[in-house]
Amino acid sequence: MTGDHFDAALVAAAVLGAPVVIPGIRDVVAPSDLASPALRDILLAAEQLHEHGEPVDVATVCGHLAARGKLGDVGGQEFVMD
């Protein structure tokens, strides 16, 4: 299991500006390895968008989460942006 600070940095890198790291992240950690359910959902959304060739950024991740009824569960757009 990873630490909270590492988890947050990992998810931030995947979602905010460096989605090219998503394939490499899979070699290091899976969403299920993250301690925070919110971070797990955010990373999973980023991975799913990437797998479908969609852009990965705050707006698309929030839209993906909202479409699945999970945006509020993760703390809203503000949490994703932090």
C-alpha cells in the first residue's frame, strides 16, 4: 500500500498535465492499491479515459465521474483540482 502523499501526487500527475504517465503508473500501482477511495475513483476514471483515447484533464475526469454518479463521492471538482 502506498502513502497518502504519494497517492495524491500520483493521481495529480495522471490527471493534471501528464496523462502520458498513465501506462507507466499501471506498472507501479493499481487504483485498488490506493488508500483513499476518492483517489482510487479519480485514477480509475483517468485510466478509463486514456484507454478510450479520450483526453485526460480535470474537465474530462470530472465529466467521467459525474456521468457515473461519483463526482460528489470524490469531493467534487474542487477535490479533483487539488
